[in-house]
Amino acid sequence: MKLLYTAADIRKTIARILTESKGRRVVISAFVGAGSEVYLPKPQGLELICWPKPGSTNPNTIRELINTFASYAVETGSKVG
């Protein structure tokens, strides 16, 4: 196990995992903020599951992800949160 101490370490590790993956890629995040797309390399076919809580998840970012990459699946669920 490797501890990730900085945002840069987290971003690099997520990018590596999502880029190297050959199978289904699912990202689950409680909230999606502005600038989140830098954490989502190779977005085609990526599924994004988040909680669209007002004030926490940025609706503009979600719209941009959906409009830019039609293969995104932004899902909400009553059991999230």
C-alpha cells in the first residue's frame, strides 16, 4: 500500500489507474467540483457516479462532462450520501 500525501500524488495515481485499465472503468465520488476533469483521463466510456448535492457538486462541471463526452454516465442514487 502506498500513502498519497498530496493532491498531485492523488491525481497522478488516479490518472495512471484509469489510463492503464483495459476493462470497465467506474469512478465513484461523493461530489464533483470545478476542475474535476483533470482527474479523468481517457474519458471515453468512463462511468461517473456522484451525488448532485447543491452547493457541493458543481452542476456546470457535470453539464460540461456530459456535453463533452457523451459516453459519461452521470448517475444519482437515493442511497448515495
